[in-house]
Amino acid sequence: MLPLIVKIIGSIFLAISSLIIAKNLLKSDEKIITKENIILIIPIVLVTCIMYSPQYSSLLTLTIYMILILTIRKILNTNLSVSIILSTISLLIFAVVDVLLSSLETVLFNYETLRNVWYINIFNNIFICLVSIGISKLKKVSVPFGKLCAKVDKKSYEEIFFGVTIIIVMTLFYYNITNIFELNIAYIITLISMFIFIILYYFYAIEKSNYERLNEEYKILLNCVQTFEDWIDNEQMYKHELKNSLSVIRNMTNNKNIIKKIDKILGVNISIDDEYIENLKYIPKNSMKGLIYYKIALAQKNKVEMVIEVSQNVVNSFKKISEEKINTICIILGIYLDNAIEEAQLTNEKKVTIEIYVIEQSLNIVISNSCRKVISLKEMSKRNSSTKGSNRGNGLYYVGKILRKNKWLKSNALFLNNYFIQKIIIK
């Protein structure tokens, strides 16, 4: 009777703790313990009780994993991809705490004692569950995995494949550890391999959340620059109408004060010059034109001269590019222009040039800027590589990730005569 009670207590703690960990990571307000949810938790408890044995079973872990995915999806109202990620993280946290505790206890107890003495068993289960819940509340854990879950959509096959694979591999590691169960070289090697695998998954989550954050920031920026583009168009129309009206009034009066005032108004500098409007006329109204307007204003603010040349033959090429692809190009273009303006303002020449043209049926966007010195192109593309201080330099690193993901895009760069030149090629 006592072994059964121990099984039930351990199973209940495992089921509820898994859901609490998932809730912590998801930052959900859903209640775990309700009448409806108790019915959903029962299958995990029953399966654990029925299949549990002192000898570790990979089948038990995989079965719990599958049931936990469905339970989390139902109780926390998530899609399948998020449920898989949350279930994976929950079981990984349990595994880490369990293995660390077991490694310490192997010094004091043998395998049979740990698995069969009821009070040690209950203590271990409660300790593992409570510590695992505590770990899920740590910002270093909850933030990256929480962001990953927030950005995952229903068809995130990459996350699904990675989550399922890591659980299968982890069960094999765990199986080896529980079979060896003494601090020898095989145990240590397996333990180190297991933790390396977990660390890789952790950094994968951080990398994925940062990449998604960058995309989200640029989506917001592109929405803003589209509004900015509309404002520029309206401002230009208003400017021409105003100039025409004032010119008519000026010719209708001999009052020197009125003429002087009108001349002063007509001489006011507009933020975006007519020359830029004319040069960008061959780019259809889309996010890219608005982004370039925005960067022109940014360059002027930083006293950087911006020269723009757009070939007439780009019109048809732009028409063939979908809005989604335009937005992807804009992310790269925005990063390149930000870097170009920041570098150019530190030079004596203070100049940035944009050229857009078609060659061999490919649309080319070339950005060149005056620069202070030649830097290794390989080093520039590394994470956190920057000449502008700490916490900078991830732009080109993420450009590399975007280029690898979108085979229809290419980019190359070179230094030439105190200029840094970057080219985006759209096939």
C-alpha cells in the first residue's frame, strides 16, 4: 500500500508542477487547479502510477511528454507548437534538477536505497518539483523561453522538430545515467553531454527570441515609415499649392512688407528636399520609399549628406516583388543605412550614397558611406562586433541570418578608397 501512496504523491506533484512551470514561462493567468482541470490532470497521474518502476523507463518519459503536451494545450489554451516547447522545457528542468540531486545522493546512498526507501523517494519528488518551479521563475530562464513561446505560430515546424528531438535524445542520456548510477568516467561523460545539449537548447531559445524581436521592431518601424511617406506626399502637395498661391498674391501687391514676408516664407527649408522626392519617384509607394525618407531625415539631423540615384528601369522589378519580400529587404536596408549614417558622421566627408538599379534581371541596391578605416568583413558579421561601444553590433549578425534564410537575397561588401560599399541583390 505504501509504495502505491508514494507513486500517487509523486505523480500528482509531477503533473501539477509541470503545469505551473508552463504557466510561469507563458506568463499565463489561467488557474491550474479547477474542477475541469483536475479531470485533465488525472491521465498524467494514472500513467505515471501504472508505468512507474524503480528501473528508469524511456517509454514512461515519452508517454508523459505526449500527454503533457495535450494537457498544457487544453489548460493554458495554447497552440500545439507552444505546448511542445513548454512541455520540453518543463521536462528538461525536471531532468536537470533530478540528475544534479541524484549525482549528489550517489555519494551517500546506493541505487536501490534511493529508489525503494519511501521517505527518500517522497523527499526527492517534492524537492525536484519545488526547485524546478523556482528555476522556471528565474528571469534568465523565463524571459528567453517566454519570448520564444510568444513569437511561435501554429506552423513552427523548426521548433516542433527541435523540441521533440531534444526530448528523445535526453531520454537516452537519462536512461544511461540511471543505469550506470555511480560516479565513474562513463557517468561523468554522459552527464556532461546531457548538460551541453541543454545549454545548446537554452542558447537556441535566446537566439530565436532576439531574432524575432528584431523582426518585430522593424515591422513597427515599417508601419511608421509608411505613415511618414504619406505625410511627405501630402506635405509636397501642400507645399506646391502654398508656393503657387503665395506667388499669385505676391504679384498682386506692391506692399514691400507683404512681399518681404512672402519671400521669407517661400525660402523656408522643407525637411525632405524636392530633389530627393524626384530621385525616388521610380520606387512605388511602399515601405521602402518611406524607410528611405526616414533615413534621409535622420542623415540631415546628423549633418550627413545623402545622395540618391534610382534608375528608371527599377519600376517593373519592384512590381514583381511581394510586400512580404519588400519588408524583408527593408530590414536589411535599414540596418545598412543606420550603420552607414553612424559611420559617415564620424568622418570628414560625411557622405552616404544610395544607388538602385537593375542589372542582369536582378534588382541591386548599393549603399556606400565614407569611413574612417578598413575593418575585417568577417569580424563585422560576428555577434556583438561593433566599433561603437558595448551592447551594439548585432545588426550585421542578424542580416547574415536573414540572408541564410532567404535564398532569393544576396549581399556583399567591400572597402574602396575610404568608402565602405554594401550591395543587396534581389533575384
